Amino acid sequence: MSVLPTWAPAARRRESAPKPRVARVERRLGRLLLLVDTVAATVAVVVAMLIPGGVERGAEALLFVPAWLGAVTAVGEYSQPGILAARTRRLAFVSIMLPTAVLAGTDVLGYPLSASTVLAVCVLAAILGMLARALVVASARHGFRVSDVTHRVVLAGSGPSLPLIRARLESERRHRFQVVGACVAGDAVWDPGDVVIGAGLDRCAEVVRGCGADAAVIAPDPAIPAADFRRLCWALEEVGIRIFVWTGLHDAPTGRTALDVTDDLAMLHLRAPRRLRPSFAVKRLFDRVAAVTALLLLSPLLVGLAVAVRLDSPGPAFFRQTRVGRDDSRFSIWKLRTMCFDAEARRSELVAQNEASGLLFKVHQDPRITRLGRWLRRTSLDELPQLINVALGQMSLVGPRPALPSEVDQYPPDVRHRLVVEPGITGLWQVSGRSDLPWNEAIRLDQEYVDNWSFLLDIRILLRTIHTVCLGRGAY
């Protein structure tokens, strides 16, 4: 059967193509989330009824359910795409704004409720909805196909761009895309061997139908006429396929990209990082205040640990070493000593046993570590004296890993970007694997932190640090 060109009259295309299924495809996840939120809101109301002094039992209390669903619909949660973080923000916004409207409505109905009760019900409904969404996303990441969470995609673009975009999609941490086909523009040839290939963008709709795909990822190329991309979009819209456009950015900084659209030009606007804004000065002030407070509160523990170190092995209680701080500044880092006093002199003996990659030096069963030192490292208590460095402004509570001068001297230019902020006691590198991470991955995480810093990110890292320390993973 011949395939009609995608620029054929719309009436002729509709005669030969299946009816659009865009509504069915795009609303499937919306219906699932609507059901989830109905259950969440109902559970929140029932819990409030069961608590003494909460909500009076009666049919009026269940009016909260349609009110909650209406508010979540109003923010576009059931129709707009979004990753888990975006969906969480929408629910959080509704839980903050809805109580005012609910209190006004219950006052009109003569159904007295306290503001705290309404807020608690809204927050509980939001938390349950967030947990359900997290479960959906986790299921998708473990191989369960969930429409609009995981996509079977067909790539469309020039020959040189398709291998790049495929590698980028397959390396994406959320694993939202499974490449099942591709359409190569013009006379270019690309044959990966494991996906269906179509020659020419005009065959994309046919390839989509043959692969059972539900989305297409377009890679724009100045060498391809704009009219060809327009026709491609029209053809994909006819068969009800979601369309994604690749920007070409390898790592788009989170929260800093926005679409800048005029009548004839669409561009991505990359805003300045938050570390260049006044909020970063607030972070530094918070770091110092928190460090001084923690030192005062933990001073008995630090003194006790210092005495234990002295009793466990010969040598000083504290270990000081030169590290590199912000903008290549040098400072002495403070730690509780976990190795024998002549550890640096014995390092050359262990070079052949180095288990770390890149510029790092790590030996899992390092014979220089003392008996008490292993416990201090596993619990991360050896790093508590670094609060002194934070109080002095040399370090931060959260930041990139503090590097040795010998490492920094060998940094390529791109890696030096991690030195534009103060190093941290903890960071993305620590909560993502600590010493188990390869050097390249640790550097990538440090650079990601520098580009995407926010107060919320710091809080998340601090909370994850508690979990990481309790498990003791990657600490040696």
C-alpha cells in the first residue's frame, strides 16, 4: 500500500490514515492521576472525620473532594506534561491556595471549620497525591510502561544528529524514552541495526504507526528546510503523537531555562545561576551562623572524640591538610585524625593498590587507617571539625568536594568550574555514593551543583546526607 505524502490535502490524508488518537493518548495519564487524587482527597477527609475535634461527619465534608479535584485541574495537572518535581510543585501550590476558598465556602454553607483543620486536610491530600505520583514514576523506571511517563519514541532529524540524540536519551537518568524507530532526513544513512528506520521525514508517520510509538523527538537542523519540519509536525498531529523538540543542550540547568517565544522566533532563555544572586550571600551567612551554633552544641562530643583519638594511637588528635577553596584559594582543612601519624610518608607504598579513578587516591582496606579511624569514617564523625572551616568562611555546609592542590594542578579547564563556589562538608558527590563514585561522575555532580544551586537543593542534600551517613555506604 502506498503512503501518501505528508503534504497531501488534509481530506485525502484522513481517508487513508487512522482517526487521530491524540485525546486518548494525552489524557490517559490525566485520568489515572484524577483517580489517584480522588482517592487521596477522600482518604484525607475520612482521616479528618476520625480525629476528635477534626471535621464533623456528614455528606458536606465530602464536598472537599470535588473542590480539590477542581483546583488541581485549574493548575493544569491533568493536561500538562511534567516531571515529578513539576507535578509536586503544582500540588503544593494547590494545598497552599485552596484553604482560603474552602473556608469561604464552608462559611457560606454554615459548616464551621478551623483554618488549621482545612490546611491539614489539604496538605494530607497533597502528600498522598505526591506519594502516588512518585510510585508511578518509580514503576516506570523499573520497566513498567506508563503512558505519558515512559514513551516509545521515533527520532526525526539529520544523519549526524540522530546518533547524538539517541545516546543522550539513553543516558537520561529518568529513562523516560525508549527509542524504537528513526526517520533520517534527505539522503543521509544511519543504520543502528536495532530500530526501524525510515528514509525521509515524510515517512515518519508511517514509521510511528509501524513501531507502535506514542511520541516523536525532533532534532532541528539548519540544513533541513523549515517547511519539511512543518509538514512533519502536521503529519504527526494527524496520528495523535506527542511531539518533543530537542534543544541540543547536553545539560539544561534545572530551573534556569525558559521558552522565549515571539511571533516568528522561539528560543530558550538561560537565566543567570542563583549563585550570582543575593540569595547566595544569604547562604553564606546561614552557613556561618549554623556552623558556630553547631560547634557550641557539639563541643563536648568533639572534645570526647579528640581524647579517644589520642588514646587509640600515637599522634595528634586533629589532622590538617591544605585544600583548594573558592577561586583557587588555599586553606587548611580540619579533621579528626583517622590514620597513623606517618600516613603521608607511607602513601607511596600503596600507589599500586589505588582503587579510585581519575585523580583520586582511595584504598578500600587502607592499612594506615586506625581502629577508631574506621569507625569515625563510617559514621563521618571525623568531618565534624570542618565546621571550623565553615565558620571561618573557607567552606560551606553543602558544596563540591574539597580538592587537594595536587589534583587541582592537573584539572582540565572545564573541571575548574567547580571552584567558583566554596567546597562543602557534604554535597551531591557524598549523597550519591561518596568514595564509590568514579572521578568523572563526582566531577559531573559537583558541576551540576554549581550550575543548579538553590536553597531547596541544599536542604535535600542535607536530608539525604543523614540517610547516607546512617547507612555508611561509600565511607572508607
